[in-house]
Amino acid sequence: MNWNNFHSYEVLDRWMECLAVKFGSKVELIKIGQSSEGRVLKVAHVKLGGNSTQSVFVDGGMHAREWASPASVSFILHKLVETSELDHLLNKYDIFILPLANPDGYMYSRDHDRMWRKTRSRTGQSSLFGQECFGVDPNRNFGYRWGGHGASDNACKVS
């Protein structure tokens, strides 16, 4: 693994699996579900031992076209697991890391439309030309202030 390139979902997934094998006492992978296209969502639970009462959750890759986000979050995971530089944090916190929250959109932006931002879930709506519209804006799908500034009822809106 390196941070000279933006890696695919498959590379990030394999790297996380390797981390769990090589550093099993420090990291555990938790499968939290799967994307609409069937990609497994994995959270790395990083800890040094003991029972911390405080936790930190870090996610990346919410918006598909923001490739630097999964790269940055995976680099943080690397520093937490493969080095001892941040062990002082692990003595205090359990850290949960989801490097790629929107793997379908991320891969679609890599393979088809570099500016794609949303997920690839089916919406059940069609454009004026009869084409099926895909995706929702993932950060607008939390209960907190749902439908605020920037939200749209138009499933065919690109961004």
C-alpha cells in the first residue's frame, strides 16, 4: 500500500484485510453492511487493549468524487496501526475508521464519471428522457436537519 495513487475499492479492501491479519492484536474489522451494488462496508476498530470508555469515529469517501478523502483516512489508519507514533491516542480512545463510506459512487467516479458525487442506489425516478436516475447525496441522509440547504427532491439532480 502507498499513498502515491488513489486506490480502488478492491485495493483498499485487501489492504484492510491484511492489516487485520498482520496486526490482529491492534485492529479488528467489523462488517457494518453492504452498498447497494453489494460492496462490503468495513470499519477498522483500532485499539491497544484494555477497555476504553471513549471512542472516536472517522469516515472517509462520503462523496464519490472526493478521492483524497479515502486516501487521507486510510493514511490515518496506517499511522494508527502500522506505526507506534499515535499509540498515545490508542491508550485513551478506541478508534473506529470507515475509509470508504460510498464505495459504489467512488468506483463509478473512477470508471465512468469523474465528477459523480452521489451513491449509486436506485431511486425509482426517471429523467425527462426516460433514463433511470441513480443515487442520493449520502451526507444529506442523516436525521439531523434533514432536507436543509442544498437538498433537492429531484433524484435526477447530478450534484
